[in-house]
Amino acid sequence: MSDVREVIIIGSGPAGLTAAIYTARANLSPLVLEGEPSSTSDQPGGQLMLTTDVENYPGFPDGVLGPELMQNFRSQALRFGAEIQTVKASKVDFSSRPYGVWVGDPDTPEPTHRASTVIISTGAQSLMLGLDREAELIGHGLSTCATCDGFFFRDQEIAVIGGGDSALEEAQFLSRFASKVTIVHRRDELRGSKIMRDRAFENPKIEFRWNSVVDSYEADTSITGLRLSDTKTGEKSLLPVTGVFIAIGHRPNTDLFKGQLELKENGYLVTKADSTRTDVDGVFACGDVQDDYYRQAITAAGSGCMAAIEAERWLENNPL
Ligand code: NAP
């Protein structure tokens, strides 16, 4: 079993690369399958690759560009001997140790790699509207994270798209900075919980555009407005805003693990309390793939560190 790796890390956002730094420094020679650029919302490095300025990552008092931060994570992992392959895992088999990980054709009988432990950090994606120029406008007036980007919109008029708890929470948070927040919802009834609805209705800075869908973004180099259609009357309008926050939900990247690991009803991986352990011994999950609450780069990195330390200790007690 000389070709069995101690650790394979699937995914290369802040969680996966932090796990790589820690396991590499623990002499576990991790192999990182960092993914392949397959669409604008799915690429090695994760969601920070889609952002511009990151001002809330500790250690960067003047802020840092998202892609630059991820390049730093990657260089640091390489420096300590992590092996990084720009490929996607296509199948896993966690039914017995060593665990199998496939790259390429998932019907090949033998796995491409085998490992004593696997750390999963495949992340999640923010659902997007799928409109023209969406990818290029992220970080230029368009955002999927109020906690990350709200600060940039002080005294500006902005819009939040969606009618669930996320949209209501984002709008509430953004109202601390913005002069006005318009929630654009495709129906005339909110999906969000009563307490969040009431808070939004009571907030003098929050307005609603009911039965409204976004047809397109108005933008030069940055957003200047939203072209809307009323779903009942067909009426078209222009909503002048300099910021747009999409809050129509997230999708964890867990398709690969269905039937192998326990998933929550919303598709996120289940990890044990205060731990990154999944329901399979020796398989750990960190970052947004198991976090539907904080969703921050710093919390992802923190849980990547936890996964590395847990994997290392587990390997010590469970050698193959
Ligand atoms: P969600 O509950 O699925 O709501 C998504 C919203 O986006 C819905 O209002 C939906 O409209 C709208 N939407 C979906 N696709 C759209 C599209 N293509 N165009 C326009 N609008 C679209 O998602 P979420 O708000 O992210 O919440 C996910 C879960 O996390 C929920 O269980 C929620 O309660 C929970 N959560 C809780 C809190 C909290 O308690 N503090 C905060 C955030 C989230 P329709 O209503 O018409 O379907």
C-alpha cells in the first residue's frame, strides 16, 4: 500500500488550503485536489476568487484582493510541501479504508488515489440570477455577502434580491450603512420568518418592490441600477442603485458525497459538534461545505486548521 496517501484534501478555498498548510507542516505530505476552472462560480480558490477587496480578513490592515489572498494561501501550502493538482474529484468511496478518490472517469474500477484520511473542503456557491455581465460585476457593485461588502456602500442606495431570511437579514445589516435598501422580491409575500419580516417592515430605511424580477443590470464599470419587470402588470422600471446584493440562497458542493456521508436536509455535510468529524471515521469536513451559518473566509480557515489537527491525531491513533 505504498501509494496510499496519509491525507487527501478535496477543495482549495481558505478551509482546504489551511488544512494543507497544517498537514504539510505536520509532515503528512497532503495531496490537494484543488478543482478546475469550470464556470465563473466554480473554480480553484473558492468564492474569494470572485471578490475584489477583502477588508475583514485579519492581518491585512489595508485590505487585500480576494484572488491575491488565495494565491498567498496556495503559496504557503506549497512552501511546506503540499502537492496541489488542478483536477476535480469525480467520485469517492468511503466504504472502507484506505478511502478511494477518483479523478476523471468515475467508472474506472480502481480509484486514482487512496488515502488514510480525507479532508473535504469543496465549499458552497451563492445562487445567482444568471444575467449578463453578472460574473464581471461581482466586486463592482454586485455582491453576495453583506457582512463582507456592506461597508463599501455607506450612504448609498442599494438593492437586495430575494424574499427569504437571508435577504431580510442582509437588508437589515445593510441598513446600517446605506441611505436606503430596497428589497426586490418576485412575489408579494415574503418567505422569511415572521420576526425577520416584522423587523424589515419596521425599519424606516427598508423599502420593498413586490412582484418584481430583475431583467438586467445597468452598469458601466460598476452598477448604476437595476432594470425591473413587474410580474403582474408587465410594467418595466429602472431602480437606481449603486449596490446589489443577491440573497436567493446557497448551494453546497456536496453532490460527490451523496450516499457516502450524512447530509443535512439543506444539502450541507453534517459534522459532529465542535469538530470537523463526519459520520465516517477518518473523513473530515471543513469550510462552507459544512457551514450554513457563518460562511466567512476566516471561519473556513479556522475549521480547516481544526480538520488538519483532527486528521493528524486520528492518524496517530488509527494507522493503516
Ligand atoms: P430561501 O429561504 O430558499 O429563500 C430564497 C429566496 O430567494 C426566496 O424568497 C425565493 O423566492 C427567492 N429566489 C430564489 N430563486 C430566485 C430567483 N432565481 N430569482 C429571484 N428570487 C429568487 O433561502 P435563504 O433566504 O438563503 O435561507 C435559507 C435557509 O436559511 C432558510 O431555512 C432560512 O430560514 C435560513 N436562514 C435563517 C436566518 C436566520 O434565522 N437568521 C438567516 C438566513 C437564512 P420565493 O419566495 O418566491 O421562492
